[in-house]
Amino acid sequence: MACLFLLSFSCTKKEEPKIYEKPVSTKQNATIVFLESDDNFYKSNYMPVFYRYYNRLIYQNDFENAAEVLEIVCRLKCRYNYFDHVFSQTIETFVSKYQSKLPVDKTLFINYYFEDFYKKSGNFKKAIFYALKTTKVPVKDYNTCHHMAEAYLDLAFIYFSIGKQDLAIQCNQKALYYYNKINSINGVGRVYNNLAIIYSALGNSQKEEEFNDKAIKYFKKANDLDNVFVGLENKIMLYDDTGNEKLNALVDSTYNYFNQCKFQPKDTKVYISCCYISKLLRENNLKEAKKIIEEIQPIVKKINSIETDITFEEVVLNYKIKNNEKIDMESLTKKMIPYLIENENYQRLLAYYPMLKQNAIKKQDYKTALYYEENINKISNLLGKNSNSRKVIELDKKFQIQKKEQQILLQKKTILNNKITIALLAVAIVCLFLLVFGINIRHKQRKLKLEKLNSQLYTKQLLNNIEKERKRIASDLHDSVSHELLSLKNYFQENTDVTNRKIDTIIDDIRSISRNLHPIMFDKIGLKESIEQIVERTQVSNNFMVTAYVNYNSSLSSSDELQVYRIIQEALSNTIKYADAMAAKISITENNNSVYVEIKDNGKGFDVNNTLNGPDAFGLHNIIERGRSIGGKTKIRSNINGTIISVKINKIK
């Protein structure tokens, strides 16, 4: 929508605007070159060098050059949010004593400094005051045109923040006009960045992403890394709001990209780190989140800006909620919230209220939660979700029909308002339907999840009971029947060879059945030794090559280890029966989070999908269910070169 305003504005001009060229300074000395360098700004001698040079110029009554050097430092202070009381006093002293001795256009940077200072402090009323002072100065050269563009750009952001989107659109339009008059690529990028923010408030995520990508493109073209990261931060917030699956990947790439940069502004480091902390909190990686919070906390204190303070406090508050820590609600609700309300900083309020609501719900204080929910809705409406969409549409119409009669304009507005009313009613009905539908879907998902968990628990309990019964039968066979056969063998007076062989065969068969039902001494010797036994037994009984690699430290419970043993036993049995393999390999490894089991053979392979869906897949389903019962995920891969069965078992923390 905003593009139409920009287009219509440019079309109404009968002449191409005059282009102002940036003047090239021919009188720079070594001190000026030093002060203009971004690399020198954070050096310990930067401000002492400035004050020595500035005071010398004041002493020599060279107020024009003193103003120029003061402007250089003002620009860097604003760029890196590095405001301090001493420097602000220096500017106020210059204003009271020397500003009147210079032309107005030579001291416009003073308006810019205080405008930026109060904007970042959240005092929007004073910021608007200084910005409007600049817009009253006639444009006559590059310097005045540049300050005019900067002032309108800041006004656009401030009006957006306090919910006046119609004024924000107008100021963005004017800022773009003046940036084009000085051929500022960076300035155009900043206008597009503002438009992306406005479309965010209007709930148009597609347009928001479109303008955000344009802004990043212009910032890269201008080699403005600071604003490149501003654009990336906005894109991260967009992906967060819309639930984009690429969110975490974007956060990781932005964080790594910033850390690889040679020059790292402190305020940008805070914002990028806060995005990364939020990502860690989404992943429940509280330990790493705490580490980075502690790392950037001293930087936040040193910057001493309300903007960085609030951004940092948001992630700290989220961390405390996640970590079940006590939250200083009194400080937040009695100090920060009233300050934001007083200065009409609704964007920040919209960031705090959901966290406060969530904390109230956690405490089962539903009355307070309802209060915050109502405030969220009010601010959302104010910032453009409903009423400001109408304002923007009306403003667009106004630009297009400027030359028409007032009566026609009024009629069109009336028709438009009626349409909006109907549209809002339709949207409300659709939203209500979607809400009911969403709640129903969520309820079904929870029910399915619970059923899945119950099924898993039932399967595990069933398998454990089967193992207990197997153990009992194996014990009876071994301790009772085998013992009776041995007694019978000794009882025969005619100790014939045939009788002995028959009885020995029966005893061996019973022992084999007993071992298959339940491995001997498994509970005492553990998984590793039991696997060695089954490897040895398989090789002897089947003339089949089996190797095993076990790097495992008994991190699973005994019952889970028994299921792993059964999986390996079933897999070897299938290999011997069906694979026509010459050899097989068993491997068990683990890391901090998981245990990995793999059985591989060099047999003829099979079609996994067809087999699993066929009538003779009991053994494979047995493997899959046993893996699922202990929290594992089974994968079966097979081709003409052999079969690999792998099970990943998550450890219980």
C-alpha cells in the first residue's frame, strides 16, 4: 500500500528534483581523520583527543570548525548508542554559548543528536520536538537535505511506535524523497526498513518480508553492516511471529556472520546475542543461554540505553520464566511499564505484556492474565491490526483522488467505511471459526499424543512381562527338567552309549531353549558379555562369521538392555534364515544423549516396504516395537549389497 503513496507522490511532480552532491572536504587534518574512523571510536584515547582539539578551537573562537568536529562525534555516538552525560553537557554548553553565532544549517546535527537520544531513551515526545525543528529549516544544499531526510525517517519510526501509521507513511514518503535528492543508497534502505516495520504492524507478513529483503539489499550495496544486521534482526522477528520453520537457521547464520565480522558495534552485539538467546530458550538450552546472558550483561550496562536495556530485559525475563526463577514483577510493573505507557512506546509494551500474561497463568492468577490479554488486544488494535489498516487505506485513497471534488471524496469514504465494517465482521467470524477449529485440532493432537504414550508404555510393560515369564520358564527347564534328565541318566544300570547320547542331546536342546528364552546370567554379566556369548554361539552353531564392536558404559536400565539384546538376537536370526549372508557385524556406541545399535550383514537384501506390509514380517515388527518400547527409533535399509538395521535410543535425563 505504501508503494502506491510513493509512486503517486513521484508522479505528481512536474520536474525532476534537484540532486545535491556531497561536498568533498579539502581541509582535513590528522585529528579529523582519527575522529572520523569507526575503528578508533572505542579506543580509550578517542574522547581525550576530541576534547583537546575541540577546546582548542573554542579557545581560538573558531566556532564553525568546533561545530564540525562536534558533529563528527555526535554521529558516531548516535550510530553506536554510546550516549554519556559529560558529552551531552558539552553539547548543551555549545548550544547556550555559541550556537547563535553560527547559521542554523551549521548546527542541525544538534537537533539530530537529541532527537536520536530521546528516541532511543523512549521519550518520543521530546524526540518529535527536535525532529520537527529540523523540518522547519529550508533545504538549500546537501547538508540540509540530508538532515531533512534523517528527521522525517525518525519521525516515521516514532509515529509508527505510537500507533499513528498514517503519519508514519507520510514521513516515510518524505524521507524517501529527500534521500533520492542526495542519492543516498543507505537512506533508501532505511526507508524500506521502516516500511517493513509498518507492514508488520498491519499484519501483512508477505509485504513485510518483501520490504525487509529490499532494505537488506540496499544496506549491503552501501556496505552498511550495522543496518544489514538491523534488517536481519527484523527478519528474525518476522519469522518468529509467523512461526517460519527457517527461524533457527536464520538466527544461527546471523549470529555466526556477526561473530566473523572484524568490527562489532556493542549495541548490535547485544541485539544479535538476544536473538540467539531466544533461540536457545526455544530449544531449552538454558545452560548456554545463561552463559551468553552473563557475557553481554556488562556490555548492556556500559551502553546504558533504554532501548538495549529493554531488549536485554526481555530475554532475561523469558529465561527466568523458563528456568522457574523468581521474577521482580514489582520493578517491572511499577517502573518499566508506566514509563513505556507515559512515552507511548506501544511496541515495547506489546513485547512485555505477553510475558507478563504467561507468568500470571503460570501462577494461576487468571484475573491478572485476563487484564494483560485485554491490554495486548488494545495495543494490537492501536498499532494497526484493525483501525490503522483503515487509516492507511483512507490515506492511499486520498492521494489518488486529490483533484476530485470534496463531495465525491466523502461518498467514497462512506462506502469504504461500510465495506471495512462488513470485512471486519467477516474477519471476526472467520477468526472465531479458526479459533474453534484450532482448539479442536489441538485437543485431538493432545489426545493422540496421550494414546501414543499409553501404547508405548503398554508395549514396554507387555515385553517386560514376557521376559519375566521367559525367565521363569528358562529357569524351570534348566533347574528342573535338566536336573531330572541327569538323574535319569545316572539311574540307568545299563549305561549304553545310545541311551547316553539321546539323553545328552535332550539336555543340550533344553539348554539351548533355555538360553533362547532368557540368556543365562544376563542380569549379572550385563549386555556386553551377553552379546559376546551370542556371537560365539552363533558362529559355532551356524558356521557363520559374526563380529561385534561394543563401546558402551551401561547407561541404560537392565530391562532396556535386555530389549537391546532381543533386537540383536532377532536380527541375527533373520540374517541366518533369509539373507544368504556370509558375515554380520554388531556395533553398539553411545554419546551424551543417545545409544546407537547397528546390525549389518552382506546378504542379498530385500524390499523393506513390501516386506513390512506383508504377512511374514513378524520378526521385523518385533524389532521395531522393542525399539519403540525403550524410547528408540528404528531404521531398516536394504539393497542387493546387504541389510542394515539401526536403532537410536534416547537416554533418559
